[in-house]
Amino acid sequence: MLEGQLAGRQWIVGDRFTVADLNIAEVLRYAQSEEALFDAHPNIKAWIERCQSRPAYKRMQGDAWQGADRGLSYRNSASVPAISSRIQALKSLTFFGSRVPSAVTK
């Protein structure tokens, strides 16, 4: 579904990065350890690489790692329910035309 949407285009909606890209890229970030899944869907792989190459994304990742170096957690405890709900959402995603492997959602 998402693979087809990205065929011949840079971003999900229109010709620029939008909140749709931001939202879906963040959810799919949790599945990136499943390299074979992304390798089988080159449009999604190229798109998420574009999203993550944006300067704001790089700054966010840099800030997260700097906090970890100081002993701070990447996410504060208030966001644990948000992460849990994202994992639940991943269990039912069919962006790739098949369910996300259970290894991603454990």
C-alpha cells in the first residue's frame, strides 16, 4: 500500500515533506531493524532514508544521543504509554502488504 503510494514520488502527500511523512516515518522507524522487509520495498526504504536525512531529524537524533551520554533517557517516562500504543499499532500495520513481523513488535 505505502510502497505503491511512493512509486514515482518523493513524499507521501504532494511534492513536499508533510506531517504525514513525519508521522509514518516515526512509526516505521521501530521496524527498521527488519532490513529484509525494507529491502523488499525499495520505495519505502528510499523514502524513509530521505525523511531521516533531513537536518531536523539529524538534530533530534543528536540531541537524543547527547542526553543518553549524560545519563538521561531518550524518552521520558510520560511517553512510555505513547510508545506502547505505537507498538500496538505496528502489530496491525499492512503498509508493506503483509503484517509487520512479530519480532518487531515484541
